[in-house]
Amino acid sequence: MLFDSHCHLDYLARDGDLEDVIARARAAGVTTMITICTKLSEFDVVRTIAEGHADIYCSVGVHPHEAEVEGQDDTRRLVAHAGHPKVVGIGETGLDYYYEHAPRQRQQDSFRAHISAARETGLPLIVHSRDADDDTADILREGRGQGPYSGVIHCFTAGPELARAALDLGLYISISGIVTFRKAEALRAVVRDIPLDRLLIETDAPYLAPEPKRGKRNEPAFVAHTAAAVAKIKEVSVNELAETTADNARRLFSKIGAQGA
């Protein structure tokens, strides 16, 4: 029972083999997938994929790379889309100071609007953070000061300080195929210290294919490799890791459970 908590099926659909991708995921034991929105202008495509499959859900949000053009200054559009039964999360949002495709202030403003939308809707926040640990933690704490919300740091690659900050705020941490990379020992060290009941796993497909698929297009079926790697780090069986992270994901994305999935 594997749960891919973060993938981009709309990107995979561009290759024309999405139904085959989904079939391979199911054959690999993936029971649920969340396909993540990065642009509101493309939300309809993301939502339509989720609508067409009982085991696929989606989010609504604007990636920090897109914040200059599509960043949100208020919650109205996010909240309006969040009412759809297949929308189970807000994001992905956050900060990316590595590429800086959008001005930092614009990323920060949009991030704050997404936090407010998560609080308003009760849906979990899906956070992207790269080379922005301090500002990410500060804005998350600032948002908590305005009221409670839930969420996850997706594709976690940061250091122990951001992990501790996220855990202290009650957030979850999601691990991608990066954890399988030979040079990712620092990440594996962080994963060792994260409580098992606060971990999720993901692919971030079509990016970041894990070993032994590295260099290929990633897809949800490959989350099995990430599960195996995290199970080894946590010294539990793969079945226990898969079941626990799936339970964690359903607890976080509680709208899925409410629909009987």
C-alpha cells in the first residue's frame, strides 16, 4: 500500500502515455496519488486528471517559480477552487532562492496568501523550499501566529534546522527519490531523526527518479524505491514503511478519508 503524496501527472500527460503510467503505478502497489498544481492557469488540466480516476486527487496552488506572474495576493481564487471534492491540499507554494525565477518578495507574498488559504479551508499546505530555509521557517511561524494550519514540506532536502522547525509546527516531511542518491548522506541523516509518524513519501514525478531509475523520467510506480530506501534508514520493513506513510498521508490529507478512499 503505497501513497505517492506529490507528483505532476499533468506533466506526464504531455508524453501521451498517462494511462499506462497510472496502470504501472497501480501494479506497483500505489493505491493513491496526489497530482500537484503549480499554476492556476493550468488548474483545470490538473483537476480533470483527478476527476477521471478514483485513486487520484489534486491540489490547487502556485509554485514559487511562477509567483511573479501567477502569485496570489489574497485567498479568493485558491479558496474557490478548494471547494472541489477532488482538491485535497493548497499548493505547492513556498520559496525557491536557488533558481529565483520570481522576485523573493513576490514569492513571500504568495506564500503568505497560500498559508491563509490553508487556514481558511482547513486543507493542508504543500510547501516547496530550496535554499530558503530561514525565510521558510520564519513565514511558517508567522502564519502559525495567526492561527493553526496543517501541512507538509515536500521533497525535503534541507538541513536539520528546517526539519525541526517544521516538526515543531506540527507539519509533516515528505521524502523523494533524492534519498536514494549516493551523495545524499546528509539527507539520510536527517531522515533518521524524523519520527516515523511524521513522514510521507513521494516521487515529484516526472523529476528526481530514484536509484536504480536515475536519469529516466520519474513516475509514481517508482515511489516503491523511495519506500525501500526510507525503510532501510528507519530500520523497519518496507511493508511497515509503506503502510505507515500511507496512513500519515491520509491523516494529513483528511479530505481523502472523508470521501471513503
